[in-house]
Amino acid sequence: MNTSSSASGHAVAVSNPYGHSLPSYLQSDQLGPWGVYLQQVDRVIPYLGHLARWAETLKRPKRALIVDVPIEMDNGTIAHFEGYRVQHNTSRGPGKGGVRFHQDVTLSEVMALSAWMSVKNAAVNVPYGGAKGGIRVDPKTLSRGELERMTRRYTSEIGIIIGPTKDIPAPDVNTNEQIMAWMMDTYSMNEGATATGVVTGKPVDLGGSLGRREATGRGVYTVGVEAAKHIGMDVSQARVAVQGFGNVGGIAAKLFAQAGARVVAVQDHGGSVYREAGLDVPALLAHVAKQGSVAGFAQAEVIAHAAFWEVDCDILIPAALEQQINAGNAHRIKARMVIEGANGPTTPEADDILQSRNILVLPDVIANAGGVTVSYFEWVQDFSSFFWSEDEINARLVRIMQEAFAGVWAVAQEKKVSLRTATFIVACTRILRARELRGLYP
Ligand code: GLU
């Protein structure tokens, strides 16, 4: 019998009584993001009622594609990169989720990210399943031409499974509007027809949506404000610390600062900066746009990497990569609330530590869902070739985020579970209800 680790750390049987045990790449290895995801699923199964019968489906990606991406480098050599596209679940609609370019990307990571997309899309009730893609590459080492060739070849290779009604990629870590434009063009050229709806997060001049670039950060801010009301926190007086100062962390910091909050600490791949009176966020954004990181920002103190987690603050926003908050630093965090801008930034062990210390965690699968929500608006606009105003987009985004958060909050209160488990209860119930209604075919 195959085992995985339960919430309490004890081994539990994976419910697969009929056939084979889970293949090794599907098992919880305790270390990687896929193992974290499996532990999160185990925590929700007791709350699924009769739908638990279908729960195994959550533990297996529907489809995973590994592709070789060969390109000619500027110096005439041939380089090969490994690319992935994983469709975790398509019960509620086509696959949907970003593509990341990072030197540490692995199949296991992309599997976990695709599963979190299934949960996230169901949590905010957009009509999608979950998918994710990536290339194992440090894009900073490529020229613009190499980056374009790699993006196009990758798109062509995964072209056999993506499409406007099949699976719709979007930006994620180290990918942006230009990369989405190349993906859209490559797919359209191969199809012989313009297909704007094959990716979201495109430039506004190419079927992109107003408000998409800011949407994830705006969603982070929106759920933060809602949660603050529940715990009696005044956002205009709050001190905020942010890890990751890109599309998510940078925008969230800007919105919190606009609301009067003091952004006291920011950490990114280049270093950590601190200012008790509050950093000048627009100046820091301008610095990062020019220099590529917060390092060297003059109007702040430099602090050590580890010291960032001990900063005295009210709101901590991890908005970079996975497993940043773990058993090693969760005891030292001083914030009252953690808002997960990143995907998978908190390990299950750290989740328990934070909960026991009464620190409220707004989980990724709801907190960073603003991006995919506006991706959905973009896809709808592309289909109808009718584009909405930015005010309309932001108003709809805020409404969806507020309603989804209120629903999850109510479940957490009623069942006395964490917001993460509550979000998984709401989302996995929706996914498995669709699974059951569709039935097995053939
Ligand atoms: N990459 C983003 C996420 O992790 C957005 C995905 C999308 O818009 O499809 O949610």
C-alpha cells in the first residue's frame, strides 16, 4: 500500500484500493511543492462527504507533457531546454494557468502549480480547470532573440494540447506581455487563423485586457482589506513587509501604501531593504525598473536576508517563490496576517505553526486569484471582440474577490478550519461535483 504524509505528519493510506500504488513521481516526497499539495488535499478529504469517492482524481494530473526545446543560440551553438505543460484537471472547463521561466523549474513543481490553479479557479468560480507550464531556464542569460526563439519553439511543441477552448496559458514568474504576444503569434501562425484567446496577459494592443497587469496585486490588496475588517486591523495604520517586488508584490505594495499603510521592508532576489518610517514605494518601483532589483536603493537601510522574516510588521506578503515560509522561520514571523501573493509560499508545517501563533494566513488559492480572474475577463472579451473599460474590470474583479473571500471565511468559521482548508473545501467540492456530473467516459 502506498502512503503519503497526513496533516499530523503520520503516514496515511492513499485511497487507491484497486490498482497500483501511485507512481513515484506522484508521491509526497515531503520536500517538493507536489508533496505540499498532496498534504493539503489530505486535509480536505474528511470534509468532502460522498464526493470523497472521487478525491483520488485530485492527486493525479490529467495530462503532463514534457518537451525538448532546442534553439540556435546567437553564437551558433544549439541549446536544449526542458519544457513542461501540465493539465491537472479539466472537469470545470479548459485548463488555465501561467507559464514560468526559471532555472529551478521541475515537472513536480509544475504539477503542483497546475493543481493549485484547479483549486484557485474553482475557488473564485471561473469556468476553468487547472494547468501550468514552464521552462527550466534562467531567462536573464538569454538575448532577446534567444528568448523569442525559445518561447516560440516551446509554444509550437505544446501546441498539440493548448488552444482557446483546451488550455490557455498566461504570464507567471519571469514571463510577461511580450512573451504572451510571441505565444499568441506562434499558435496563430500554426493554426492559420488569429487566435487571441489562446493566451491571456497579452499586450492591450493585441487583445489584452486593461487592468490585467495589476490584477494579481489588486486581488491581494482586496482580500487583505476584507480580512483586516474581520480581525479589527486598520489598514491605513498597518506596517507591511513584502517579499518579491515584481508584478504581484510591487503592485500590492503600491496599493497598500496608497491606502496609508507603511511598507517597511521589501526583499527580492537582489537583497532586503528596510525603513521604519515607510519606504517610498513609487521611488522603489522606479529603482527596480531601472536596476532590476531593490539592491542599491539609497533611501533605505540594508538588512540581512534572514532578518527580513523577523521584521516588526502587521501584514507580511510573500510574493516570490514556493516554500519561503517554513518550519525554519515561521516561529520568528511577527505579522498578524500573511497574504500569499506567491503560489505555495508556506509549507504545511509552517501553516500549523502560524495557526498556533494566531497569525491569519490568506492562502494563495484565494489571495492571488485576481490575476486569473482578469485573465478570464480577457478571454471573454477576446471571444466577443468587445472590450470593457478599466473601471468596469476593476469593479468586477473586486466584487468577485470579495464574494469569494466572504464565502471562504464563512466556511472557515462554520467548520473551524483554516482559511486554506476552507478554500480547498469550497473549491474541491465544486471540482468533484463537476467530475461526478460528467461521469467517466469512455
Ligand atoms: N500565473 C498566474 C497565477 O498563478 C495567472 C494565471 C492565469 O492568469 O491564467 O495565478
